[in-house]
Amino acid sequence: MTRTMPISLWDVSAEERDLEGRLPDGETFDVVIVGGGFTGLSTALHCAEAGLSACVIEANHVGFGGSGRNVGLVNAGIWLPPTQVREKLGATYGPRFLQRFGDGPSMVFDLIEKYQIRCEATRNGTIHAAHAPSGFRDLEARWKEWNSLGEPVDLLGREEISEKIGTHVFHGGLVDHRAGTVNPMGYCRGLARAATAAGATISTGVKVTSLAKSGSGWSVLTDKGNLHAKAVVLGTNAYTDDLWPGLKQTFTMIHYFQLASEPLGERAAHILPERQGLWDTAPVMFSLRKDNEDRLIIGSMGKVLGDKSSGLSQRWARKQLSRLFPDLGDIKFVEAWHGQIAMTPDHLPRIHVLDEGLYTPIGYNGRGITTGTIFGQGIAGLLTGMDPAELPLPMTDVAAVTSAPLMSRFYNIAFTANQFIKGF
């Protein structure tokens, strides 16, 4: 398969090599997985380790979708505070979900260690920074909840958090010591390498065109040939298309853009000196982190408008960095990209049963690294006889979000306006 332009900084800087493979036309597998991102590759790895024959089919290249465009924050939990998770999932699933997702970063970093995945893994926590006094009050409430559960989360005041970040702009912050950062494409390619070594097959540059029930299994039809499978997993999340009718109407799709600076060396030594990743409490949040080459990667909700050297997004990024770090000076950006996020109305992910032997985890709400890894392990468990009641949340049928197309357009307009207002 001929590669086109890089999709992100991570596509260029990842140490793990890209992996390509041809479709084994006509073969039969225990499970065929559509999508070569965190979900699909975690599913393939855990299935292969459990003795199942697994084949991943990726329309482009490994990590092409949200996985290779991710910010790279390995966060614990989800957007919601623990109380709301328990309220929405109930007395059985609520505590289990919190425990599994709280342990999510450990699962990711354990896989990185086990398979020696080269992905710039740093486990010094992540910072949720308060953009205003109201944001700090929200973080204080979250800290009290996590603290009551015995989790290693610290609430820092304005002066303490300024030492962690290198700016006095924020009103405090929550440091989650469970979390960390990775080069997301490196992690994705490392999962692919591990899955292949365990016996899984990965086919790239192959588009699945339709699925059809066939006896007790499925026929998977593609533009390069056909496969047969006892079970099928759709691991496409925010990049879901019309392969399964109605599935892409189950979430609101939004974009998230990022720009990466040139390596800054000592100029950026005071910025995130412990290399935590950061995101803030503002309604239109932004993120900031530093990679192993001392590039600053800054992002926010919306699409890249312009390119890495000019345009609205570049002006927005310069303005934000100047506001945060006025002594930093002029910044040259070397990469700019955006990806897609699948948002659900209640900010909880889903595991849908689309038909007998057909599953899809979906709606990750911007927490793809841990969610995809956890759900991949869970789906593998289901296919090897695990009781569905042991999943971190109940499996559900598909339910369309009727407002999704309208909300996607609304958010796109709002995020563009935010770049315009803050870029000037």
C-alpha cells in the first residue's frame, strides 16, 4: 500500500515501524475485526493470546483514524465525576466501571512494558487545570470524590500548579498520578506488532464493503476479497461509516485539532518540566503537552483552519502560547492535524450488540487510549466465554441520537468561532 502524507506529528515521530499486510482472501477466522486502531488491535491481541484466530481489516494504515491523531494522554476514568458514573450505571456497574477505568492506565503501561512498545511512555500523571475559579471548584469536588475512593489524585493551588505547568494563568489543578502520556501512533503500532507476534493477521489498505449472515457466522466482503468469521467486531468508533445502517447516528461527531512546534530545547525547559499532559476546564477545552524532542503540542476542539505555517489555527496557537508563556518568543509550527471524536449524550461509552456475533464498542468521548484497550480485552473475553455481566458496563442495542447531525454542525460553527475570537 502506498502511503500518502503523514496524518499527524505522531505518524512521523513514532519509533515503532508501520505494519502492512495483505488480505488472506477466502480464509475463515474466529473473529474478524474492522478497524486498525486501539480497539481493533487490543481486541486482536487479546483474542490471539487466548487462542482465537483473528484478522484485523484496516481501510488505510494502522492508526489512520483517531488513534494516530490522538493527543496521547493516558487518562484514568472518563469525563464524568464518580458520583455521576454511579448514578448513570447503578450500584453494580457503576463501581466496577470506576475501578476498571481507574486501572486503565496501568493496563496500558503494563502492555507497553510487556511488549517493549517504543512510544515515549511517561507516567508522571496528567494535569486537569482550572481555567477560572469555577473550574477550580469543580476540580475540588472531583478531588474529594476520588480521594474518598483512595485514588492517587492531588488538588494543587495556583502557586503549586504554576510550578508544574510553568505559567501562573491557571487557578489550580488536579494531578492524577495514575495517568501519563505516550506517542499514540507508537502505542498503536506496538499493539499491531504484539498482535501479529501472537498470531493475529493484519490486513491494510482493505475496505470492508458489506457484512452478511452466513450460517452460524458472517461473510465479510471487501474490495480485495472475502473472509468468513464466527464473530465480527467493528472497532471504528468516530470513523464509523455506513457499513452497518444507523450506527454512525448513535453519537455526535466533533473534531479536535493540534499543532506541534519545532523542538524548543532549553527555551521550553520550564514548561511542563515533568512532562505531564494537560487539559483545562474551559467549556471549549484546550490541551498542551511536550514530547521527547521538546516540541510543544497544543490543541483544542475544532478543525485545523489553514495549515501549520499560516491560517486561523496557527494564529490561535501562537496567541495561546503567548498568553501562557509570554517570554517564550516566536514559535514555528512544524505539523498541524485534526481528528474525530465520538461524543455520546451522557458522556459514557457503549458496547453495542448489533446482531448475533456482531459487536461494536463506540462513543469514547475523547478517551480512546484507555477505553479502546479496555474494551478490546473485554470483547476478547466475551468471545472466549466470559459472562457479559462481567463487562465494565452493560451491552446495549443501538439507539439513534436524532440531534447528532445538527449538533455536529453547531459544534463545528462554535469551535470555529472560538478560534476566531481567541486568535485575534
